[in-house]
Amino acid sequence: MAICEKCKEFYPPDFMEDGLPGDKICIFCKRDVTEITGRGKTITKKEVVKDYKIFIKKLKETRNVKDILDKAIGD
């Protein structure tokens, strides 16, 4: 789990890049955009933040981490 030094939101590791030495910045802030498109799908910054918060909450509430990860990967 990483927090963007610019917008101060938490993002999955795949959405983070190196900023200044020792800092991390989300790809949205680095590119100065609110949405990105890849693999024929567009996703917004708000969607990524919301989905990651839901994922972290589910992770916190359960002891069976494997089930959550299997569901997240399977979706």
C-alpha cells in the first residue's frame, strides 16, 4: 500500500511510480490526468481509489486473505 505524495490518496502498487528520491507518485498525478485507458478499458482516478479502499477494508475484516485475493483476481 502506497500513498501518493501529491494527491495523498492510497493506490495499489501497479498505479504507483517513483517521484522525487524516496517518494512515490500515482500515475494519474505523474501524467496530470484523471483517467487512463489500457487494454480497451478506461478507468478513473476516483474508481481506482474507491476500489482499493473497498479491497483494503475487506482485507482488514477477514482472516482468510486467500479468499479475498482469489475473488479480486477472478473479477
